[in-house]
Amino acid sequence: MGKKLKNWMKLFDASDGKILRVLSGIYGEDPAVIEPRRQFYLNTLSGFGHTYGSEAEVIIVRTPARVNLMGVHIDHRGGYTNYICIAREILMVCQKREDDRVVLHNIDPRFESTSFNIGQELPESKRDNWMKYIEQVEITPGHWSNYIKAAVLRLQEKCQDKALKGMNIMVNGDIPSSAGLSSSSALVVAAALATVRLNDLDISREELVELCAQGEWYVGTRGGAGDQAAMLFGRRGYITHMRFFPFRQEEIEYIPFPPGYKVLICNSLRHASKSGSERSAFNQTIAAYEMVLMLIREILLKEKGYSPQFVNDRVKHLRDVNERTLGVGTKQIYEILRHLPERMTRQELLARLPSHRERLLQIFKTHEDPPDGYKVRQVGLFGLAECQRGEITARLLRNGEVDKFGQLMYISHDGDRAVSFAEDGTKKKWDNRADDEYLDRLISVLGNPDPEARKGARLYIQSGGYGASCEEMDQMVDIARRIPGVIGAGLTGAGLGGCILVLVKNENAQDVIDVLTDKYYLPRGLSPAAEVCVFTEGAEVIDSGKCEE
């Protein structure tokens, strides 16, 4: 099951060939990467020993941060995502207990020690409906233990006939919080892997993806399963190209990261919190997606003459609203969007979609009522276009068309923009509405007999308006795109702060760090926080047997 903590300590402290082979398999051969990682493990093991004792038999679980190169905000719409795992991670050292108590300590003193009992948090009488349970449960907003509870309680609800055992856990992490790198999902995945291993649960990784995603809804957000899947199925040096609904391991495509390029992760240092007003904004835009699909399905039935059977069978997710599924051209997709109002209030939605009243009222509970209504049309355009961008990314990268892929990164970010910055630093508000004039122009261009003229109206090069960026992230993207050697840039994660990604030629990577330091970090009085991504393997329980070979 595990190994005594003192024996783990000897292995990592010896720094011999056995442990170095294991670490190099995870992080690569660079000693400048391996040595800090070895110390990271040692510090976590030492912390566990000081707290729980060195005779304990423990397992070590690691879950890396992830970044999504393309296909943002669409994993929960069934779209394709394109992730890589990087050498920022959550590490857990875990010991099985004989009761159901989960005891939590963290190397970082900012995260207070705490504990909970599985049976008290989720009594047997409440283990029959996860969604009902999380809608009624009261949690302490923003507390780090919520993400551990999310994993453990979701697994207990899944395994209703087995009382799960508790754990003694020491957590260590170097994923910046509220930075868009999904430190929260990394906690959930790590806790889930530990729970599965220590309780000997028969749950596949494929099934664990959905369970972790549903578990994370415990904290109040309503995201998809992309982050969890990326962490569980990532491979070092490869882009994980995958989609959802359904998620199938055998359908994942691993695309070698293009040689000659690096990805920089650049933290705006504006926190992207998922509590309070930020959580409400996050859930509000996801709600707009759901409303868009309801409205489009209605349009297909009432305005476009599709049969109820076709709509029910073929248009289940937003990604299904495309030329291939509907058997139409791009012009007809824009005509469908033209039938959507630009914005809709809750009252207007309830009046137009009476058959969806119960579902709409359920969605409304997840966020505050937007005073100007839901931005259904521009969010819908972003979602349809981003689904296409996420899908064609695989072809572009397989074919070595890195420059074209970089342009898509800029277009995608424009769909999230709040402002744009000129070279002299002046800014202006960004307009990402999809008004009637805009759609009419696209429809008109598609009627042009010149194929070159029609290229400008292709769906995947329309930005739409999801609107999850902020002034700081926009400025970083605009600074980066003017640096020679930069191929593309855009936000990663849910947005509202956090990090941007910069795709750059190898020889220009340091230039980007230097220029962002001079033009973004220092003028704002911030410490530089841009670095080259080191690719890693996905999440795992460290195999103690391999460490002995």
C-alpha cells in the first residue's frame, strides 16, 4: 500500500540513481528542475513526520498545474481543449486512518490546520443525490479544506455501500492560488487519488475525471471537467487534445509540443478568486451558455424547421451547433445567432422559454441577477467559435502551422478582452458585442463569390464576447505581442485575473520576461512573475516499487 515515512525520507535524502530515475521520468533530465523538486518532496515528507510521526506508512500523491493552450471556457460545452501539465504542483503525503476522520495540515502556515469526519459531513441519509446535497450544504467560503472535502465526499456518495476511511494528510504546493492555474482542481484530484488508493476503490481514471469535476461543484462553481482530465491524463512533452460528453480515454490525442518553441506562464498578479462576486460572475457566464443552447434549440424547431427528434438527438450541447451537424453553411449559423437577442433579462427568459422554467430557476440560484441582463448573443458566438478553434488546433499543430495557431490565441483572447492598449500605453474599452450590424456584415460577406473575401467571415476567426479578461491581462498580452519572436498570447483558466500564456520562439523567451518586467511588473510595483513552463507527467500516486528498482 505504502512505505514508512522514514524510508521515503532516506530515498529522497540519498539522491541516488533510484529516486533520480523516478523524478526524471516525471520532470525530465534537467538537474536545475530535478533538484528543487527533490527538495520539495523532502520538505513535505519532513513536515508530515514532524506532525504525525516517522513510523507512519504513507503514500505520496502529486498533481500538476495545467494550462490550456486553446479551447477556453468550453469544456463544459463539449468542446475540444488542448492542455499541457507544468512543474507547479500539489503534493500530498497521506496515511490511512481506521476511523473516518480526515486530518489536514499544510506546509504553508497561511492555510490553517483543520479536520472533518466523513460521516458527519455526509450522513448515510444524504448519499442518494449529490446535486441535492451540494445545493443545501453550508460551507465556509474560500476555505482550502473545501476542495479536499469536495473529492472525499463525492467519492463517499459514489460508494454508498462502503464507509470510507479517513486520512492524515500533509499538503504542500507551489501552484500560485487565484492565478488561473487551477490549484483548486489540483487539490481535488490529489485528494481523490489518495482516497481511491487508501480505500482500495475500484474506480477508473476515466470515471474519476467526472467525479472530481462534480465534486468541485461542492465549493459553488459550476465548471467542467477539463482541468481534472488534463491533470489525470497529461503526458510530459505532449499537448492533450480531448473533448467531453462523453469523455473517453481512447479518444484523447497526444500531440507532440512543437520543437523550437516555449510556453511562458505570466502571472498578472491580479487574483482570480472563485468566491463572492467573482464566483457569481463565473457562474453567470456559464448560465448564459445554457440559455443560448435552450434558445437555439427553440430557434431550430420554430424558425428553421428541424424536427424535434433531430434536435433532441443531435443538438445536445453547444458544440453541436455547427455546420457539420446541422447540414448548413456558416451563413446559416450566423442567421441562427441573429435570432438571439443581444441581451435578455430573467423575466424575458422565463417568458420566452416556459418549458424550461424549472431549469432556469435552478440556474438562477448559482449567481446574482445581472442588472443589464445576460449577454446571450456574444457569449453564444464566442462559444461556437471557440469550439471550432479548439478542434482545429490539433490539425494546425500536427501540420506544424504554429504561426496560424498563434493567431488563434490572439483571437480567442480578444473574445475575453476588457480593454486594448496602444504601444504608448493608452487604453480604450474593447467592444466585443455581436450586434445586428456585425452579423449582417458577416452574412453579406459570405454571399461574396470571391473565396478570398469569404475567408474573413469564417466562424473560427470571430472572437465573440465571453468577457473573462481584465485590464492587467489585456495589457500583458498587448505588450507581449509586440516583442519579436512571440507567436501568440492569451489568458488561461477561468479568467477574471490570473495568468496569460505566451507562445514564443526559444531564442526570444528571455526577451519576453525582460520586457514584461520593464513594462508591466516594475511600473506597477510588482515583483516579476513570468517563467518558462517546464512540462511534466500528469497526476499520480508515486510508485514505491519503482523507487526501489
